[in-house]
Amino acid sequence: MPNAAMNETKRILSEATRRLTLAEAARVIGVDIGPAAVWRMARKGTLALDGTRVRLRHERIGRKIFTRPEWIEDYMAELNRADLLHFDGIGQPCQQNLVPAQLEIARAELATMGFKSDAKPTAECAAPKISKREKPRR
């Protein structure tokens, strides 16, 4: 049975390093998207809600673009992480997260511009509320 074990090892290694075309990647992702959407993910990326741009890792061989299953998983995980940061407010800049020296430098700069900063650090920092832009009335 050493041949069976060797064949299984070769199969696992070939699947781990398997390149997917964009059409195959669209089927692997599983939602109703086409190869053009996967191309945009790879070439232009997706703007996450926290403002970062996340791109699907890919490689070009000749005129074709390929990706790998693990790169698709990494892309989705990174996009989900960035969105969670936005929705949960984790990582949002607030006074609690700043070093006191940075606060003093910022207050000194504001004072030179004529602004007085008496603000005290708040006990809790929440994600900023985003209001919907109203349509102008006609």
C-alpha cells in the first residue's frame, strides 16, 4: 500500500498548490458572481467599510490570471475583519487609544491655531454615527 499513500500525498499537495482560473474561483466562492467580479476583486480590490482596500491575491501567467483556494479564504477573512472593525467600532481612533504625549502635542498644535482644548478623555468611545445623505428637494 505504499503507492496508495504516495498517491494520496501527491493529490493533497496538488490540491494545496492548485491554481484556479477566475471562472473556477467564482464557482468556489459559491455566491452568484461571475469571473468579471473575481477579476475586480483581484485587480481593483474591494473597499471595506473601514476604508481599507482589500485585494484578492493572484498571479498572472501569460495572459491568464490565477488565484488559489487559500488566497480566496484569506481575502474573505480580511474583508470580514475590516467590516467587523467598522461595525463594532474596534480600532476606531479615540482619546483612550492615544498616548498621553500624543494628546499633549495635538493640544499644543490646536492652541497655536487659536483653539482651546478642554476636552477630557471619555470613558467610552463609540464608532461615529453615519447619517444618510438627504436628497435635495425639487
